[in-house]
Amino acid sequence: EGIHAAEFLVSEAPGHRSREEITVLSGQDLVAGQVLGKVTLGTGAFAAFGTNVGACTCGAITVGLGAKPGVYKIVMLATSATGAFVVEDPDGQIVGHGNVGSAFSAGGLGFTISNGGTNTVGDSYKITVAAGSGKYVKIDPEGTDGRNAACGILLAAVDASGSDLPGVAFVRDCEVNRDLLNFDDADAGEIATAIAELAALGIIVREGI
């Protein structure tokens, strides 16, 4: 016999404040008590930021842990085929420096810019990181699109094997029984991290209840 709907719940906030209606991403058959992540990041797209002298291009863009949805700005600092550049995140914070022709990796982004035309100091480009679908999935500590971070617990089983389906999750201010939660194949360290992430949302995981 599986875990019943909300069987893991110890207490919750008055009314329905602890709960939210969610959409479970297709391709999953989730049980009650499943610890959830959410798809918060999409893919990245490269383009010129304004009118440039050069015409640099960019290869495949990797969007990973630490990236933010929004526009990253890349500004050339030298006139050179291998000139240096600086990268700012969507909040205007510098995330790193790189060089044309060399792989860049910082702030959750990975890419390589190739020289084109006369690469010139002051030229600027952008990488736009799309927001994710906002749909919920089982937590995956190895994920890079947001599903790596615990953000809720599924109230009742949802079989979304064939299509997206609605569900209900506890996303804040409640207490839950550790023994009735599903962390899938996460190891002890990953589970400890997920429990801390839940605690930051006011979801307190109780042991030995």
C-alpha cells in the first residue's frame, strides 16, 4: 500500500496558505509525499546588443546552476580577434571575464564566442536566458534547470505519464514526516540539502514521528 494523500503531513498553516495548485510536467508518475523541484530556467539565445563594428558569433550555450532568467550583457574590452570581454547578469552584476575564442564558464552560463569582422572594444552582445515552464517535477540534484532545488511536496499522487496534469503541493509553512517523504535516489548529502531548502520555505521536516 502506497502513501495516502497528505499522510506525511504533521501540521499546516490555517486555511489553505500552505498549499498551491501546480502543474506536474508530463512524463512523470509521482506519488504522494514526492519532494518536488520546479523548471525555472530555459535555453539561452545569443544576439548583438546594439550596433557593433564586429560581428561575433557564439556556439552552443549551456545554462546551468546559478543562471538567472533574463538578459546577460557581454561587452568587449579590447579590439582584437582574441579580445577580452566582461559578462554582466540580468541584475547588472559582473559574473566573469573571458576572451574571444576561449570557452567561458561563470554565473551558470557556458559559451564560446568566435571572432567575426573587426572585433572592437565597446561592441556588445547579449545572451537571453528564457524562463522555464514553471512546471513541477520530482527533485533531481543533478538537474540544472531548477529541478535540483527542493521547492515543495506533492499532496497526492499524480500520474502525468502522458500529459501535463494539475496537482496540489505544500510549498510553505508546514511540518512533514521525514519517513513518509520520497527523495527518489538522492544520497544522504543531497537529502540534507533538500531538507534545508524546504526549511527555508517554512517546510519543516520532522524525524521520528
